[in-house]
Amino acid sequence: MKYTSAQAAKLLSKLQQDYDGLLSKEQQSKSFLASVGEDVESVRPDYDYVSFQKELSDLETKIRKIKHEINRFNISTEIPGFGMTVDEMLVYIPQLTKKKAKLREMAGVLPKTRDDSFTGHMGSIIDYRYANYDIDTVSEDLSRVTEELSKAQLALDEVNHSGTIETDI
């Protein structure tokens, strides 16, 4: 069957949710408590070890196959205009996000601020903290990085919604 990368990711998420749910159900039903004198059979939960293991194994196989196809797609599909594959883009976007956060913090300072932290000074000494960089240059870099991040995210979204993955699931 053919899926877009985005559809395959959603399918993977659903399969993982089904797997986790089945594990939880097994955890709750593989053993049980009965009080002395209570009819054990009347409180026994429905549990078939063999069928649970088969169902878990089937889900594991499907998860493995989908993950493999997504990984193949990610390492072989190039993002137009960026000269990098999806897997590289998945590293690049967090790098840009981190850089944007740093630049936002640096761009938001004043050139000179009074340092109110107590550093052990006694008396009337006032400390000032000075920005040791050109705030306007940082602001320009922030705009450039913000634009690059937006372009990268949109390009990745476009590829994930248009490129296809084929699997027998």
C-alpha cells in the first residue's frame, strides 16, 4: 500500500498506541487476585497467553516495517532548495530552533543595564552590564534565521505530504 510520509507517521503512531494498549491490557489480565473462599473462576479475567503474544508480535512486525520504510524515505528523499535529505533536515530544524532562541535572547537586551545582583560589593559601587556585540547585527541574524526556519519547516511539510512510501501493511 502507498502512504505519504505524513500518513505513514500517523499509521506508526496508531500502531504504537495499539501495541501499548495491548501491553496494558495484558498487564492487567495476566494475573489476578481472589479472596479465600471466593469462586476463582468467577473473577478470572479473559486472558489467552498465546493469542496475546501473537497479536503483540504482529504489531511489532508492522511497526518495524513502517519505521524501516520511513527511515528509507528520510535518508533517500531530498528537500528541494536545501540540498539535504529529510533526515538531515530533521537535525537542521532543531539546530535552527536553538539558534533562534539564543538570538532572540541576545537581541532583546539593552546595550547597557544596571546589574542588580549582589556580588559582595559593600558601599556605593554600581555595576553595569554591557552588551559586547552589535545588537542590530544580532537582530538581523534573528530575522534571517527565523525566515530560514520557516522555509525549512514548510519544505519538510511539503515533502512529507507529497512523497510516498510503499509497504505491504
